[in-house]
Amino acid sequence: MKLLIDIGNTSCRWAWWDETGFVAGGFARHGGRFERGLAQVPEVPVPDAVWVANVAGERAAEAVTQRARAAWDVAPTFVTAAPRGHGVVNGYREPTRLGADRWAALVGARALRAGPVCIADCGTALTIDLLDEGGQHRGGLILPGLALMRRAVERGTRGVRLDAEAVPQDGALLGRSTGEGVAVGTLYAAVALIDRVIADLAVELGAAPLCLITGGDGPTLAPLIGAACRHEPQLTLQGLAVLAGADPERL
């Protein structure tokens, strides 16, 4: 039994994996308080190994290490990007500088689909990566996610404030308040970017790649994408499972 943990900048996701597939999992927002988020990972079932994709820095790594040793008496394995592996060729000039979460997502995507895919990971940052039919990572884009875009508007202007009711609940295309305008505008920005990137890549590749959308804002954005799209909320964890030795056929 392996415990897989994906630690992002504001939240963490986890799942247990055995030879039959995913057994259970969960999600928690930590807001930089890593111990608080990791405390929500149940102590059972007891894993014999813990595999981690961490992009939140050294404090997060220390928190995972302490939790793993205290709860299960194991030292976690932290994934780092490799030049190649599991059918994927890393497209970065300096392969190890690719984020662990993006590397795991690429490995997961390759295990799920042999054809070209565009991975849109919609978290604190919105990242887009292209994996072609041969498993070559062509590179990617990084930009602010929805929350960062909205905070930038709040901090960079006077009198603009958002609240929980900012997103129109009636499906309106345009906002009827300042807060709604920012909320809908940032949604359009993210969706339009993803659709435009896929359209441009379709010209380059000769066929449109399937968009695999993941990350915390995935459920919000996936229904709005015009291109062929599939929501894969556990994509990074699926890649972690493969990196930890899982059979891709069981994903």
C-alpha cells in the first residue's frame, strides 16, 4: 500500500494505491499551514511507502517528512523531474527545473492516453503543457490561476472588492457588479487562453490535442472549455502512482 501526496501552494491532495488501484483519497486546503493540511490525512490504512510531488518548498517537505515518520515510520520519497521516463521525454532545457507536479501529470497523461494531450492544471498557477503523440513534452506555459488574477485586481486597484457571491449564480455571461465583473472576466481569461492554445497547437500538430484538465479550479473551468476536454482530478496522483511502480493499465 502506497500513500501518494500532491502538495500545491494552497492545498494538498492524497490517495492510497495498491495493486488493485486507488483505494481512497482526500483533499484539504492548507493556505501555507502545511501541518494543518497534512493532519487531515488519515493514519489508516497504513502505507509501506509515501510518494510526494511537492511544489510548495522546503517547509512543506519538512512537514511531510515529520508527518510520515510520526504516523507511519517511513521516510517519504520526493519526486523530481527526470530527462525522460515512463514514455515521456522532458522538454525543458534543464529537465530537473520542471515542477514535480507537472512531471507527474505528464507521466499520468502518457499512461492514460497515447495520443497528443494538452494538460491544463488549474491551481494557484495555471500551467499548460503539451505532450505529443510520441511522448515528447514540447514545453508549456505558466500564468496566474483564477484566485491570483482576482487578487491582483483587488490589490492593484482602488475600490474593487470580491466576496463569496461575486460569481453570478444564474449563469450570466456578464457581471452586474464590480465583483461579478472581475469574477466572470477572469473566468473568460482562463477559458479563452486554454481554447486559444489548443487551437494554435492543432495547427502545429495537424490535429487538436485532447485537453486533460486538472487542479482545484478544474471543475469550474472544464465545462466552459470549447475544445475536446476531459476532467482528470487525480492526474498528478495517477502519475505519482506510475512513478512509484504502479501498472499503468490499472489507472
